[in-house]
Amino acid sequence: MYTLRHTYAIRAIESGMQPKVLQKLLGHASIKTTMDRYVHVTDDSLLNGVRQFESYQTASVE
């Protein structure tokens, strides 16, 4: 069951769900619990972060 909650939390954040909404859905009293125990940075999210930065840099130069 823990693995299912963990996967749900990661996928929810990756799809753009606000962390506070996820906190409430998982039933945590603290956002710290949600973010520290259930949400981890994946390779895909790192790559997307780099791409966002690159597109911002390209747009600000033009």
C-alpha cells in the first residue's frame, strides 16, 4: 500500500498538482511529511527543469 501512495504522490506532483492539495488528499497534517516522505525528484523531473530553464533563457535573449 505504501508503494501505491508513494507512486501516486510522485505522479500527482509531476502532473502539476499543488503540494498543499496533495497533502490534504494524503491526509497529512504537515506539508513536510508529504514532501519529505512521498515526493522525490525523478530523472524526468530534473530533465524538465533543465528544459524550462533553457526555454526561459532563450526567450529572454530574443
